[in-house]
Amino acid sequence: MPARVATFSGMASTHVSELTDANFETEVVKSDLPALVDFTAAWCAPCRVILPTITAIADSYQGRVKVGKLDVDLHQVTAQRYNVRSMPTLLFFKGGRVVGQIIGAVPRHKVEAELAKHL
């Protein structure tokens, strides 16, 4: 399967999936791998701050963690389903359910510490 490229604010990574209401179930909930989902919005300044961290984690954990971004303005059904009210919200999924959450732009080591709990 070819890698999808997610582009946000000019940055791109072939290891960050672009998530939508239509593909969320397949890509995240039914994933065999743990998943990290960044709920974001184009207008969100803290989302741009955390973007390099999300990209670096996607590259570093390739094959061990599925990393994706979901634009809450374009895909409101999924954002509402997971009660996302602040951006960025990072949700960690394992076995189809949410197992961790971080709200706000935090340093990479904090994201990796939460991720380590679920690997």
C-alpha cells in the first residue's frame, strides 16, 4: 500500500496519515498497531508548534506506531465522537480504544513518554 502524505503548514511526512471521518475506523480503530492521532485545525497556532514533534515521532516510530492527523474543522463527526474540544489534542489508541490523551503543545519527550506506556 503506498504511503499517504499528510501536509500541514508546509511540512510533510510520508509516515503521517491524513485521517478523515471516512477512514478513521479502518486506519485507527481497527489498526493492528498502536496509533497516535493529532486532532488539529489549520487556524490553531499551538498545532503548528507541535507539528515538528508529530512528524519526528512518525518518522522515528515507523512500523511500530501509526501516526495520523485529523483536521477537526473538516471531520467534525470523529472529533465529536472523541469529545475533542481543544487543539491540539493527541489521543493514543490501542486495541481500538483510547488509552491516553495529551492536550496542548508539549515537548517531544512528554509525547514519547505517553507513547512508551502503550508500546
